Amino acid sequence: MEQEKAKAVIATGNPHKLLEIKKMLEDFPIEVVSMKEVGLENMEIEETGASFEENALIKAMVVCEETNTIALADDSGLEVDALDGRPGIHSARYAGEGATDRTNKEKLLNELQGVPIEKRSGRFVCAIAVAFPNEEVLVTRGEVEGYIDFEETGENGFGYDPMFYVPEYQKTFGQLEPEIKNRISHRSKALENLKKMLTEHFKE
């Protein structure tokens, strides 16, 4: 008899992220549903954690509690070594209230003025958390290392992608073909880790 699928709510309003996670979970006995499908599309969750893991966990636990179903959430951002890890968990709002991709990138480039390329190292980080109605949680993370370029290059991706240079490919995330970026990205690494954890979980 076919195993009945458990519902899992993905705590994101981002359709690209939803599709990516849906694809990753298609081998598991899980039916992925969006926040909209459970009537939570307008839900605002305050991210009060001090790390990517804490913020992902907060979002997953709030949605799990609200829906009494499995909930999955992620939190991601850019850490720059020369800035002591900033923007970090504040990546999306780095330029302050009402920040946009443009103002965030301008602030970052201004702060790195005069810093040579070898000292512009950093990484994209993605933490993913899954909360189960029985209060069990799974948390993992993925990272990709690179450098912050002196200017933006490339049209692909979003956010800080056009200024994140990956030496291995001699291109920024904004120049990389989406299939390559998706294979090496922080989110895909975190999702791969999660896949292994879920395989163990559903074996039990």
C-alpha cells in the first residue's frame, strides 16, 4: 500500500524558493503546500534570532504551531570577512528600513571602498529548519565561499548575486548559468544536507 503523504508547509512567499524546495522533496512521502494554500500568505513572522539557524527555526516553529503540520523555513544572507561577518542576518534589510536590493548593494560597496580583493572574502549562508507537530526539529546549513567584487556584473540571480565572485568559475553569481548556480549555491547545499536528514527521519 502506498504510504500516505504528510503535508509540509513551506514558510516562504517566494515562488522560486517554493518550486526549488518542492523539487527537492518530491522523493519523500511529503505533499508540499504554500503559505497561501493554508491561508497564511499575509502572516508576518518576526525574525528575532541571532543566527540564520535561529531565524529559520523561529519561522518553521511558528508555522508548524499555526497549522499543526510539518513546516519548513530557511534564512539566508551574505557574510563578509572584512566587515566582521556583516551584513549577515541583516542582509535583506542592510540599508535600514525600506531597504531595497539596490540600496543594500550600494551600502556594502561603500563600506568596502579601498579594501583589496584578497581581503574581500565572504560567503553566502543558508540555514534550513523543519519543525514537526511532535516538537521534533531538524536544522542544517549550507555555505558557498567567494569574494565581493568591486562592481556588479551579470543579469542573473537577485540580491547580492551580481557582486559575489566565485573564483572556481571566474564569474559572479550574476553571470553564472542558473543551473550551475543552483548546483553550487548555499541553498542547494543546505537542501542536500536536509535530504539526508529527512531520509533518516522517514526510515525511523
